[in-house]
Amino acid sequence: LHLLIIMKFSSEEIKDIIKAWLAISIAFAIILGKESVFSHLFFMNFLIAAITVGLGFLLHELAHKKVAQYYGCFAEFRAFNFMLVLAIIFSFFGFVFAAPGAVFISGQVTKSRNGKISIAGPATNILLALIFLILAQIDLGSFINLITNYGHTINSWLAVFNLIPILGLDGSKVLAWNKPIYFVSAIISLSLLFL
């Protein structure tokens, strides 16, 4: 029930969230169709990217924030402006190195709390990947099915990437907190990626 508390946002944080969502959606829209950047097709690619990558990224970060605030911590998202510009530039070369921003947390964060805050992000991407996968089994029309298929793939990939157990990524904190939860999450996300 405590997780149902309304999250608190500052005006600066809301601006950073919108900025990061737009930039990451633009970058992936370019990846989806570099040749359509200056055509009417770009809006379609932007919409696909915003619903799949943008939503996956946004909800991943908000999940961290939600759990951190549940534990009474200060938690605010900040965009990395330089990385957002780089993401868009690199997308013209066919790849995106995306580090659009992060939730900065301060307060009483134990190893257990840190692990729970960290797993919230990849778990959100796993849930989104499952939802997109289920929807992909239904014939909802070619455009919607394009979104569901891409949404499944990208959110599976986001979960796998963030669970890599290296410093700075969620995986290292989850592994330090609870090895069984780490390995179950990693196996589920990898399985989803290869489905």
C-alpha cells in the first residue's frame, strides 16, 4: 500500500524528464528510419520510439524514484544534457549510446534498500516486455504490432543491459543485495530477449 503514495516532482525534474524522453525518442526514431528524418514517416518512427524506448526508459527511472521515496529518501531525476546530444548525434551513424539521465538519491540507503531500489528499474522493463509480448500475439493491425514487437525487444534489452553486474549499473547493486533475485531477473530478461 505504501508504494501507492503519490510521487513528488520538482518543476526542474519534470523538465528534465520531458527533455530526456523527447531526446531518446528522437534518437531511436532516427535509428528506426534514418532516411525518413525529413519526411512525414519520421513522426511515425518518433511515435513508435516514444511509446517503446521512451516509455521503457521513463518508467524504469520512475520505478527507482518510487521505491526510493517509499524508503523516505530524496529522489530526483536529472537529465545528462551532453549525453542526450551525443545520443542524437550517434543515431545518425546507426547506433545509440544512451545514458539520458538518472535518479539521484540521498538518504538512509542500506545495501538491502539499494538493491530493492535498483531492481525496480529492470523489473519494470521486464513487465513492459511481457505486456508488449502478450499484445504482439494479438492481430491489432500492422502498425500496432510493429509497436508491440519493438516494445518487447527494446524493453527486454533494457532489462538485460541494466542487469549487467558492473559498477554504475543496477545489476551490481542487485547482485550485492540478493544473488537469487539477481539471477532469476537476469534469466527472465535474457529469455524474453531471445523469444
